[in-house]
Amino acid sequence: MEKKLYGEMLAFPNTEGVTGGYLVKAQGTEKRPGLIVIHEWRGLNDHIKELAGRFAAQGYVVLAPDLYDGVTTKDPEEAGKLMQGLAKEKALRDLQGAVAFLQQQPEVKPEAIGVSGFCMGGTYSLLLACYTDKVKASVPFYGDIPSEEELAKLSAPRRRWRGKGFLDYAGEDEQAGRRLAEVSQRRNGQNLPRCWSRFL
């Protein structure tokens, strides 16, 4: 029997104020991983909320932060303007607040926080993992690859799939896949196979 999902819009604190977001989870009090889902350039729309619910149905407590502060659009030109107008510092501040908020939820395992995102959200999925060691897995669905300096901030891998994990969306993307492989070679002294999963 599928568990009932509970979703709500709420506000959570960041270091300079509050950020809106959509929190969704299945009924129950058992501890489970937390997952941040970052919207693409159109904003926190119904589609992203539905995706968050699908993750929640798989056993996560999911928070989808609203990086655009309530604005959504279906127009690509307007979406581009919104994305270009989003300051990286502001987005990371909102996302780090989301991590802290999830860790404080009674149903969340605070040591098991992951992040996933789409397009622009994929960019910030990788960036967030570069700027906090509280994120243990990052699963970007496309987006820009962080700079070499930012990638260097990733925590070192550990055995038995511990540490910080990356699902490389670019298994067939020569440019992105090559950059991630080069970072792995420098950090770990080994070449990783070109496959969908990578641990840097």
C-alpha cells in the first residue's frame, strides 16, 4: 500500500532572511534521507513539485527551494532573464539554508542529504556540493560544470561508496565527461571508466 504524501509551501531561514520552498514527504515518523530538488530556469512550478513528490514516494523527505522568490514563467525569453538575473551568491545562500533546514527535520537523517536538479538546477546541484560538505550526493541533470577551483573543493572519496557521490549525467558528453575525468585523475591518481556513475 502506497503511503500518503504530504506537501506544503513554507519558508525556511537563510543567513540573510528567508527562502520559500516546497516540502513533501510520505506519512510516517521513520528516519529517511533528505533530498533537495532544484528547479530549472522556469522556476518552482507544478512540474517540479510533481517531481519532488515522486522522489518523496521513493522514501525521501524532499525540499524544492524557490530560487526565484515566487516567480515562474512558461516563456523561454523570460526564463532566460530570470536565470541570468539570479546571483550565484544568493542561490547558494538559499540552498545552504535548505540543507540546514532539512537536517533539522525530525524525519530526516541529517548525515544523509543529497541534491538533484535540472538544467539550471543541475548547475547548482554541482555547485552546492562544492560549497558544503553536508551534501553527500549530487545528481545533476545537465547544467554547467563548475570551475576547476570550485571542483577542487569537493570532499575526497572513501571506500565502499562512502563520501561524496556524483552521478555523471555526461557519460556520452565528450566535453563535460572529459573534464570530470581529468579532475578525478588529478585527485585520485586513477582514470574512471566512462559510465553513468562516478565518485570523485
